[in-house]
Amino acid sequence: MLKVNPIPKKLLPNSVDYYKYLADTGEGSGFDTKVVLENVKIEEATQYSYTSNGREVVGKAMLFYDVVNSSGLTDKPIVESKVVFEDRTYYIVSVDVLRTEDTPHHYEMLLKWKLLTILNLAFNGLTAR
């Protein structure tokens, strides 16, 4: 069996506020109380997807959470949950679980600003007509 070491804490210098997505109440999204995720890594960089309609922003940051050295999560992160980092509010667009054998090693969460999500949905709705 291949042994993969956890991501070292020195490479996980950030902490973020995490608000687990609960449901859309019809009056907006509902979120659980704040949980601080510690020893995580935020890489802020715009990621694009290219289609026949042009370029679309798919993410503004990537959040790395190591299952050994990071703390705060009790289970897999939920898409649409809110993450606050240095006064910037992001929403989780996707979660990749990277595994060693059958055990999760770390989570990689693609984050996006809410405004970008709304604009992309509006744009895609207009171009679909």
C-alpha cells in the first residue's frame, strides 16, 4: 500500500470562515453557523472555461483542506457553502476528494464570488434562448 504523507502545516498557512449550505428557503439560501477552518491553503487566481460562447469564469480561488493537518470540518464540504477569507465572500462551486486508496487525503474546493455565479447564470440563460 502506498503511503502518502499529509500536507505539511507550513504549507497550510490560512484560516477561513466556513458556513455550511443548508437549503434554499425560497427567500434565499440558508447556512449553518460559522465554523473556522484552520491550517488550510487559499490560492486566489481566476480560472476560466472556454466554450463556443467565449470565456467564462469558473472560479476565483482554490481552497485546500488536508484531512490530517487541517481542522474544522466533520465531513465532506458541501457545494454552495459560503467561505469568507480576508473580507472576501466566496461560494463553493465544486469539491474534489483526493484519496490514497479508499481514504480521503485532502479536499480541493473551487471557490467563486456570488456575483460571478449570478452573472454567469444570467448570461447562460440569455444565450440559451
